[in-house]
Amino acid sequence: MARRSSAVRSNAPSGPSAGVKQIRCAIYTRKSTEEGLEQEFNSLDAQREACAAYIVSQRHEGWVQMPDCYDDGGYSGGNMERPALKQLLAEIEAGRVDVIVVYKVDRLTRALSDFARIVDILDRNKASFVSITQAFNTTTSMGRLTLNVLLSFAQFEREVAGERIRDKVAASKKKGMWMGGPVPLGYMVKDRKLIIIPEEAETVRLIFQRHQACGSLKALADDLAARGIASRLRTMKDGRTIGGQPFKSGALYWIIRNVIYAGLIPHKEALYQGEHQGIISREHWDASQALLNNNALRPHTGQPSILRYMLVDGLGRPMTVAHGRKGTRRYRYYVSKPVEGISEPTWRLPAGDLESLVRIAMTELLTNPLRLQTELGQLDRDHQLVDTGNTLAEQLKAPMTKTPGADSIPSSTCSRQTSRPSLIHCSISRRACGNRSA
């Protein structure tokens, strides 16, 4: 059932007697769970009815019930992420509400930190709140102490309830019970148990089988798309339909990592034998995990490609980084990307040699004030450009390291290099030198 959070129209009683200042009262109700909200007269209605009766008893003080009530059904009091509460606080900020009326203070919040925020909003807008079943006066030190004690116990009760729930979930999972969440592909829920859907189970088995054959998630996604295999089509509570699309690598990753398919239930770092029937064997699942782990990205420990994203070849095609291996040696290259309309062969240049040439060219340029000023067209800033050029040149002369970023040519300085078999043309960023010399 969807959470209940709405402003409900109410038959507000008649206003106060003439000459009495009107105090506008808004009723706020809350229930932590959705259980029972479908009933014709539920907990929210009972809270509202009691609050409305209290407002009527205060008519001689000028209290008037606002026609809108603010109900948060199915929302925890442990935070302020509640639609009706947010709407009510906005009304207070706008000066349209003078008093919040609640059944108990823990209906408003169960967290001391949130209560401090709410009180700050109320004080700033000269508003207040009333708990009809708890009499205390917050204008005195004793009243504030009483309120803080009540809220401390409310927060304690919430935390203890959370611990009980976590303990129950842990005990249930140890018994192999499924404790909710998104229903995995291949299963449906019946009597709170996972039941296999034969047609979808075949899709799951095919995913695991083809993963071993294809060797990677990208190849697996392409293979399934070619076979016309699509994700489960689901209708959401708001009527939207999602799914029915070819599987992406990310979705396949979570399917293959899901140990539920092997008949197990996970809890933190432990695995327990589940009550449900597995779709694949544990051995098949373990083999897919080994393949995923083997294909996982590893930290980059080689030399950084310092001209990445800054190179184009003589035909204007961007150049990207490529690698090769011979025995235990690893080679780096800068390779042209294919561009539609250009049929000439792509360029493939040794990365180390090209980077050394660019370093030499950039160092010579940066340490030559006249050339640097001519390139940038800033003849009126000699000393600043000389200092900046020398600083950047020293960075380029630093020894090569294996830490990405520690040895890179400043990308903000070197904007583009155009490579030809016998010529390298370097362009320098005017904005970077201007910023560094300013």
C-alpha cells in the first residue's frame, strides 16, 4: 500500500468570539507504518479527531482549526523527510499557521536534533506547538527539561525498535528466509517466499551460461541483445512501466553477483542456505564470480599517458592511448581514432618517444621569453610570463614517475599537439598562462 501523506479537508468549527485574537491551529498526524491505513477509521483519524476536540475546547482562547490537516502515514519519526511535515513547516514560514497541534510529541519527531530544528523554525516565526496528551510549558526551564526527557525517551524507543528489527532480520536470514527487497529476475513472491518462474529462470540460466562462453559483460550484453533477450517488464504503483529493454552491462553484473540464484541468502559477509530453490548450482555461480574477479579493473601501475585527450594527427583525427605487450614488456602507443570520411590509414606513434619530443619542445618554448610572448601576444607582461614559463618548464623537467598525475604535462597549459611523421606542432593555452601569471 502506498504511504498516506496528504492535506485532508475537515469541517472546521466556527471562529472565536468577537474581540478575541484568532489563533490558527493546524493538526499534524503521523503513523510509522502503513499497517491499518486502509481501514475506514485508522490511527491518523483517531489522532485528528482528538486534536480537533482539543481545539474546540480552547475556542475561548481564540483557537481556530485550519481546514487543512497534515497526515504522514507510513513515515518514520526519525527524520524530517516527510511530505506533510515539510508542507506544514512551509505554511509556518509563510505566516499562515500559529500553532501545531499533535496527539503526542513523538508524532512530531523522535529525534532531538530534528526537534531543535523544528523549534527554531517555530521561534523564528513566532509560532508554537501543543501536545494534547502531555502537559508541559516550554517557557520555563522545568518545562524544557520535561520536553527534552520525553524526546530522549522517544529517540531511545526508536533506536531500540531498530535494534530489534535488525536482530530479527539477522535471525531470519540465518534460517534462510527471504526478507524482502527487489524481487530477482526468475522469481516471484508468494506467502513471503521466493518461487521460481520457469520462463524467467531459463533466461537466468542462459545469462550464466553465455557469461562463461563470452568471457566479459560487454560481450555478454551484445550476445543477449542479438538473441532478443530483454529485461523483465514491470508496472509500477503509479502506473508507469519499466523494463522490456536489452540488458546493459551494469544490470548483468548485479544478476551474476546475486548469490540468491545459487539458493543462498546473504547477510553482511555471511551466506546461509536459503529456503528457496536455486536456479543455478553453487559451482556455476562460483565460476562466474571467478571470471568477474579476473576481469575486474586493476589499479594503474604503469607510466601515465601524459598527452591523453590532447593529441590529433596530421588529418585532424583525435588520438587515443593503446597498449601492446611482448613477453613481459608493455608498450604504449598513441593511435588515431577512425573518423567518417577519412579513409587514410590511422597513425600509430610510440608514446614514450612522442612525449619526450613534446617535453623538449615545450621546455624550449617556456624558457624563451620572446617566443612565449609572441605566442601569447602579451608583450606588456614580460616578467610575469618569464616567471610562469620558468615554473612550468621546471615541472616538465621533473623525472618520470609511475604515479598518475605526478608527471603529467599540465593539461591546462598544453592545449593541443598535432603530430605528423616529421613534425610536431604544439599549441599553448593562453588562458592557463594568463591565470598563472595574474
